Amino acid sequence: MNITFVGGGNMAAALIGGLIGKGHAPAGIRVVELQPEARARLAAQFGVTCVDTVVAVAPFGEAVVLAVKPQQMRAAAQGLKPLLERELVITIAAGIRTADLSRWLGGYATLVRCMPNTPALIGAGISGLYASAAVAAEQRALADSILGSVGATLWVPEENQLDPVTAISGSGPAYVFYFIEALQQAAQEMGFSAEEARKLAVQTFVGTAKLAAQSPESVVLLRERVTSKGGTTERALASMDADGVKSLIVRALHAANQRAHELGEQLGADE
């Protein structure tokens, strides 16, 4: 199986590493990347073929993964348009809708749109995926195997559901880092060093996330089990509830969802 990546940034590197880690041969992966330093790095790290133009690797194989920035997608599509045959085109660029990408590709319709997140860089991500009607079952499975090489996958039946996926899991790592920051700050204010505070905060998140992932019970029940009546946890949660922390978080996620929708409109607009 041959896969061509257009763009060789961090997410492309994560996917390439994930694929090779799952047994995909480096010889079956080509990367189109304009920056010579990035080409050299990817070739040295993974042993894949790296070039600076799409013409050099056409035909592209079973799949083309568009891993360029959203603002570069239109130009990338213009370069691909005359060279596409029957390949599956996968886009991991945030906000680019399949209707707009199809238009830029001259009506090409075999498209899968994905929203990964940054834990993919360590093989622990989750990606939301949406397939257009022209995508065959085996191509859907191919897209799942590519994104699944760096974590979990979640297929959505409607493309507009990728906006909340973006708000929740795409942007979600930033929210987690934000809460870790708060834990670290509190720990330092209580007398711990910066290193000790980081260790306490990060490991608490790592362990709790693993517990939630491995337990069949709801997170509500898991939380209640930590919250002894009259104890320290109850006091802290009561303070958060009094300040409306949960409702503020939910409101913030709705704001992110709205912004994802707005960005899709802006990025897809014809200039």
C-alpha cells in the first residue's frame, strides 16, 4: 500500500511514525514538503521518500493525506487537481469542509475529513472522521487505519458534527493543560517547588484519565467515590459549584463549537 502525504509537519510526522510502528513499510510512504529542513528530518527519521513537488510522486497510491495548514489548503488542492485518479483524499486540516475541498479539487468527491488532536504526537490521540458518500467501505477502513495508527477514532454520520469534535477533543488538550496549570499554581502556593508541583499535577491527570478509560463505570460515579462526605474533596467541589465552574466550562465549549463553525465559513469562502 502506498500513501502520499502533502505537508510534512508535526501531525504528518506523527501519522508516519504511527504507520511505520504498525508495520507499514517506509518505502510505501512519500512526503511532499516544501521546506528542505523538514524533508531532511523526515527522511532521516523514518526512511521515507521526500520531495518538494506533487508531480514527482504522482500517481499517489491508495491515499493522499493533506496535512497542510488550513490557509494553504486551496493552493495545495490546485496542485493536486490535475493529478488525482481514484485515490482516497484525506484532509486533517481544521475547518476545511469537504464541499469546499471538493470544489477546489474540481469536483473530486472521494474525500474523508478528519479532526485529530495533539496527543496523536505520542500515539494517544483521538480523531473524529467523516466520509463523503463517494468513499467506498475499503477506503473508509483505510482512513481508519491511518488515523488509528496514532490513537482512537470516532466516525460521525454528519459532517457538521466535526465542529463539536473540534471544540471538545481537537481543542481539548489546551483545556487539560489549563487545569494542570491551575493545579501546579495551587501546589506551588502551598509550598511545593515547581518541579514537585508539576509532578503532582501531571501524574494526577495521567492516572485519573487511565482510571476513567479502564473503568466500566461512569465518571460521575468515579467522582462520587473520591468525594467523602465532609472531606477535602467535597469542600473543593462545593467551592467550584458555588463559582459555577462546570457551567462555565460547558459554555466555553459551546463558544469553541461556534467558532469552529465560523472558521469553516471563512476558510471555505471564495475570495
